[in-house]
Amino acid sequence: MIGEVDSLEIQVLVDNATDMLSSTPAHVESEGAGLMRRGVRMMGGKCLCCAAHGLSCLINVERGGVRRSMLFDSGPEEYAFERNVTRLAAALGPVEAIMLSHGHWDHAGAMLLALTMIRSRNGGKAVVFDAHPDMFRTRAVTMPNGGFRQMEDVPSVDDLTAFGAKVATSREPHGLLDGMVHVSGEIPRVTAYERGYPGQVRRTADGQGWEPDELLLDERWLGIHVKGKGLVVLSACSHAGIVNVLHHARASFPGVPLCAILGGLHLSGANEAVIPQTVADLKQFGLNTIAAGHCTGWRAMTALANAFGDRVLAPTAVGKRYSF
């Protein structure tokens, strides 16, 4: 069990959407509002972040006046990560750890650049890299003709180490940042309709063939218990199913209310079929904030808006800052 923190700030560095103009709840700052707060008085294209298919978040927690920082995923590629970090003036120097949520390219494509940028600002110190041992396997998606569309691998342990990472792998739940942050273990699958990633396969251990990998057991969620508010859960893609994720989070922190969920809900593509069940089941968790984005999809976002309204649904976009 992790300890409470006094405050939590999540800044979205990479996401599928950019949205400077929509109004936001009081605890959410848009990209444009952030520019104004930092003193930008002339708006132009050179100020703007860019959207990309992926997710990356900078997480800052504070307890007893001590502030700690970590990176949650890196997005799909280097251009979007570097551009957005630079234009947001995001402070990477204090980052002590990186967690990769699962082994997909759209969350790890800029990881080596992220390590380089962090270490160029922290005096060259090594950075903890938190991973599940199975996320380094080569993966692919089954095509209608029976063939496979291979995915780009995430950086290897050797490459990460060469770039200054202290790689630590685990299948079990554990803490980061001296217990301010909780990393889940493998997520139990208790909801019948949440099937994972239909059609995904991975290379066999001998590298000669493919084997089913729809459950993506390497996926993990991140939890922070904010004093007086409850548990904030980051679930980057929710391949395990967001209802499974929240059941696991509630079981992991008995008696702690669930405050918010942030990340992709992966209710697009084949998973559009389970949008009604998912939205209905989300109501049982009493969430104050649903910060859905990335792979959630517009159909699911519409259903969430209709079910929860804009007092609860606060979609992610690049540059947004959530404060709890």
C-alpha cells in the first residue's frame, strides 16, 4: 500500500488530440491557458503542440513539501515528444523514474530520446525504468487474410541501459518515488466482455512463430492516493478493459474512493461493440473525473458525454494539466 500524497499534477505531453479552445473544469488547464499563465501574449503556430497517436504524461506528486516527478510513457515518436516538451516548457530534469505501461510502440517510440532529454537536464544521472518482463516481445496484429502486421518493438533492455536507464522488471505490484506512486501487478480479468486486443499475437520464445497474445498481461496501471480526494488511476490503453482496471484498483485500495481515471480506454475498432456495457458499468465506481483520450475513440467519447456530462468527462488533449 502506498501513502497519501498532498497533491498530484498530471501534464499531458503527447495525446491523439489537440484542443486549445474548449472550456474545462476548474482543476484542468488547457494548453492555451497554460501558455497565457507562462506569459505568452502573442499566439502563433510556433507556440503550439502537436497531436500524435500515443500517450505520454509528466506526473508530479508532493507530500510534506517534497515534490517528486516521473514520466508515464513517451508517445509514439521523437518529433511529437520533443516538440511538445519544448513548447510546454515541461520540466524533465526532476524526473526520477519512467514507467512504460505496456509493450506497444505508440507508448515507447520516443523513450530513448526521453532518457536523453532527462539526463541532459539532471547532470547525467541514471533514471529508473519500470517495466514488465513480457513487454519486450515482438508483437503483431492478425489481418483479415490471415497474415500478420508486425508492430515496431519497444526499445530493448540493452538499448535502454545504454541510454542511462536502470531497468527494473516485475510482474508484482510495487511502489515508486518512495511509495508516493503505486504500480499495479498483472490485472485480473474478471469482466466477461473485456477481451483485450482481439487478434494480437506475439513471437514465440524461440522466435520461430507466433502465439496468441490478446490479453496483454504486461499492461499495468498507475495509482496515486491523493489526500482528501481518493485514488487517481492512469491506464494508458486499458487493453485489460477499463472496468477490469477499476475493479483491480478498488480491490488494491480497500476503503479508498476512486477519484479519477486518465488515459486511453481502447473502445475503438473491434471494442466499439462493448461501449454500452462499459459505460453502464463505469457508473458503479463513482468517478469524479473521467479524463479519457488517446485510443478511446469518438463513439465511446460520445457515449461517455451522454452518460456522465461535462462535470465528469474531461477529455485529454496535448498540453492539458490536471490538478488533484
